[in-house]
Amino acid sequence: MRGIEERGKAPISVFSAMEGSITDDSPAEPAVGVEGPGQSSCSVVEQTRGEPSSACSQPTSSLLHLQPELLGEIAERLSPIGLLMMSQTNQQLRVATMVIAAPQESRQRAIQVQAIWNRLTEPQPGVDPSTVLMHPSVIQSLTPNFNCLTSVQQERLVALVEGLANRKDRALALRAVGTGLGGLAPALQQRLIALAEGFDNPEQRASALRGLGAGVAGLAPALQQRLVLLTEGLTLWHRVWGLEGLGAGVAGLAPALQQRLVRLAEGLAPWHRAWALGGFGAGVAGLAPALQQRLVLLAEGLDQPGHRATALRG
């Protein structure tokens, strides 16, 4: 895990430091309690289907009396936060996660991330938790673990990004949050892409695309197309940044969108083309042979050794 820094202080690896001290939670204490003292873990789970809040403390009857093998399969399919919440309300599922390595690791990761969230959002005199959560190093640490956050916590992060008054700060936050874009709910993905579309400054838009592009493979085709359109609308220089970001997830795009990105790279000057090709990197392996060949031809057409080295860096 990346260390979380505080301004003016030496970096501290909060995630790593807590890994050794946080172990399997006690059934008597919910591991997910993030909205403040006195609130249970259930208070942070979004009630989307009209269930009463008391339902959180009731056993999940549909999972009772299932065979351990079936419970293990269920556990392996759940997200870390889903597994954690389900295992708190179903003792059989909890036991199943204890004996299967992958679900146990997943659940433990969710416990650790929730503990960090609690630490970061704990009220302190003179400290605004929102400012702490928007610190670049904190965002970078949380982003790979979006699947360990509840929907309420994810929405809070997106709302904080939306609320940044300084457009430059907002672009930097988008770039950091964007790498975990595929782990967010579709509605939150749309809100982040809408923020990128709202930038008038091409440099800020390109900076946001460099982050959002990394999570493009986890998006619906319509959202993928919006990111490609954003890249196509940039100036040649800034378009390189967009291609560098989207290139990493190019294998997860629809074939028509892949072709549009390759066509953009073909229209660049040699130096810009080299940087764009380097952004495609390992994603080239997931392309159709015809598109792979076009990218290879682009690299072969670079005359200067430095340009070729840049193109092959990925």
C-alpha cells in the first residue's frame, strides 16, 4: 500500500502500519462503522430497496443452512466490502471465509481499509476530514481499494471531488480517483466523467483523462465512448496525454473505439506518436492482429532511436 503523507511531516505508511495490528474482528463489534461515534456499521450502508435499518442486524436467512462448499463459492464472488458486511450478519458465511484463503484475505483487506477510513475521518480539533480525504496521497491509497468501501463512502469521495472549487485541484483529484474508476458504481462513474467534460482548459481535461483512462476497461461502452470523444477533441499535444491514459485500458474497449484510438496515434507527429505508443503498452496484446500490426508499423516508422525507445517503454 502507498504511504499516506501529512503536509509538513514525513510520510507514514498508514495502511502498512495497521496490517499487523488489525486482525479478525470480534462478532460483538462491527468492523464497518465510518460515519461517526455511536453509529453502527449498518448506518453507512445505502438502503436502496426500502429495507428497515434494523435488517442489518438480522441474519441473512437466504444463506442459512447452505452447504459449506456453496457458501465458499458465494464468498469468492462477493466484493471485499460485500463479503465483510455479509459475514457480519451470517455466521456460516463468516466461518466459510475463515477456511478459504482468498475470501479471508479479501475480507481482511476490507477490515483494514475500513479501519483506515475510520482513522482518517475521526473528528479532530482544527482538522477538516474532507481536507484529509482529498490529500493526493490519501486518494492514491484509497483508489485501488474502492471495492473495500461502502457505496456511501464512495459517494462521499466523489462528492468531495465535485466540491473542489479550484479547477486545478479538481483535475488532480480526478486523475488520482480515475485509476479506480472501474470499481465505482455506474452513476458515480458518470459523475466523474461529467467533471472531466466540464473542463474548459485542455491541460486540465487531458490531466483528468490520464487518470480516468486507466479505469476505462471497467466502464460501460457509452461511457468509454465519452472518454474517447474527449480525447479526440483535444489539441495534438494534449491528445498525447489522453492516449497515454486510455492506451493502458485499450484492450477493454469496443473494437470500434480501439480503431479510433489507433487512428489518433497515426495522426500524430513522430515525437508525440512515440509517447502515445508507449501509453498503449501491454494493452496491445488484447487487440486484434490487424490493429497490432498498425501499431507495430507506427513504431517501425519512427526514425530516431530515442523515439523508438519511448514507443517501446510500455
